[in-house]
Amino acid sequence: MKQFFGKKSRSTLALVIMVSLILHIVAVVIFGTIKLVSSVLREPEIFEPATLDVAPQKEPEYQVNIQQRNQSTPPPRPPAIVVNNPSELNIPSLDIDVNIDSSSVYGRGGGGFGGGLSGVREMAISDLKLTDFGYSGRAPGTLEGTLIDLKRDKNGDPTNLNGMSQRVDAIRDFTDGTWTASRWTNKFYSAENKLYASYWIIGMGSASKAPRSFGVEGEIEPSGIVAYYEGSYVPQKDMRMRFCGAADDAIIVRLNSRIVFDGSRSNEYSKYDVTDDDRPYAPPIAGMNTKTAFGDWISLERGESYDLKILLAEVPGGSFGCMLYYQTKEDETMRVFSTKPFTTEEKKMLRDIHPDVAKGLE
């Protein structure tokens, strides 16, 4: 068999293979070195999360008021004040009437005899004008008063009540029936302004003080007139009492649908007999020109609300005056009746009327 390769050919082939192997080794070493160096020198890669598309949110239907919410947080407590000698500390006293009866705060009447309004009570009526027939505006513990003109109907046209007897009959018709202001105003002319009174002490003088007090001087003539008051009265103590007093021409008191006092000049303004011999009389008081009359003894309970209505009248005109007092069973001293405690201004005004009135405030 013929040999294809000789000795010389075999040695050359071995050399080629060896050189090729060396070259491959060198190439592998060089490539490995390059990869190693590049991996060391290369900066680390930082992976960031992908940006997400967030769906738009709707505006809230309401907003939170941060300022208002923060206000609910209680403020820091102030530092305590330490006094070494508290007995030497001079603290001014406060003139505050703590015995305020809730029934005598704004409304249709209230309760109380005597005493003084201080602090809150006096402030409540300080802006009101006080007249002989009451305050110019609603005041705590007062009754609402209406001035009626018997000479004219509700439209202002003349009535046929021209004589004294006819006017007296109109008053008697009222006192014998239901006592409401609407019975007067639906039939007769009345002053638009209302007055609010708690006591009924009017010194003898010209009857013109009535329309002047109600602000209708020149509009309503001072004859054939009625001043009618209604409201509620809440006594501040239990008592057995009776009304007393006098008027020229008329003063009548009705309590809970019953006439309990008539101190009118004559026995014709109500069914109450003012000339009853069994009922005591006293000398005139506070300059009045008629004797003092005394009503029925009645029992009143503290805190109970009573329907109180008072009628004053001047029929022929000229002079008018009235005095409404009360007595208790325990002490028959005659005192000025009032549906609430007196203010300083009221006491001053009453003392100026007559010394007898001043005594009735004690």
C-alpha cells in the first residue's frame, strides 16, 4: 500500500498544529484579560422603575377647613398665678343679681314685688323711654298696654258715645264680657304705639298725659279714653294678698277671668260693688280725691303664671290719676304693686310723685 505522507511531511504538520495551538491559547488569554479589565472598570447600571400613567382623580365634593379644624384644638393653658399671701389680695366685688327669675325675662309679663333690678335686668331696659303709662318698648315682666278712643270707631269716624253715661256703658259692657284687646280695637280707634307697664301709679294731673305718653297727643283727645293692659304675672313668693287703691275715673283689676279689685270713683264701671259697706275704706292716698278701696283676698303661689288684666279709664276728661297698691295677710302695710322688681329709674320716678308713694316702696 502506497504511503501518502513521508517523514518530512509529518514533522511539518506537527509544527503547524503546535503553532496553531499556541496562537489559540494566546488569543484566549488576551480576550480573557480584556473582559476582566472591562468588567472592573465599567460603572454599575442603575435600574429605574418604569413611569406609570396615573388616572386623573376627581375633586372632592367638599373641602376641609384646616383653619376651622385647628380652632377646635384647645388653646394652651395659661401659667398659674401664685400668690404668696392670698389674704392680702384685693379683689373688687361684682354687683350681679344672681336671683334672676326666668319668668321675668322678656315675655308677656313676669313676677315680683319690690326689690331692685341690677346688672342684667337694668341693662335690658336701659334704652327704653319710661312714661307715666309704661315703657316705650317691651320690657321684662311688663304688661302690654293699648290706648282706646271711645269717641271714634276703628276707622276713625265719630261714634255716638258723646255723653258720659254712654261711655260708661261701653266700659261696663266690656268688663261684663271677655277681656281681650281685640274687643276694643275691633270696635274703637286705638293708638298705634303700645306701652309696657309693671306698675300703675299715676299722680293726679291733666288727662292729656295719657295721649302724650302713647305718642298720640293731638290725635286722640284726653276724654272718653281707656288704657287697657294685659299679660301674665308670676309671683316670686307664696302669699295671701289683696289689691287696694283708687282712681279718677276708673281702675279695675281682673285675675284669671275674675274681677278681684275695682277702685273706680263710682259704682258703675263693673259688677264689682265699690260701695259695699262691708268692705273697708281708708283715707285718700298720694293726693287722690277719692277714698282708698280694698279688693278681695286672694292666694297666689310662687312660680305660678296668672292671667292679669288692668283697665284704666277717664270718661269726661280733665284730670286723671290712679294708685294700685297691695297688702298681704302677714303685713297689712300698703305697698306699690308691681309685676316685677323696681329699677332705680322707676323708684326715682315714683318717689317724685308723692311721699305716700315713696313709703309704699319701703
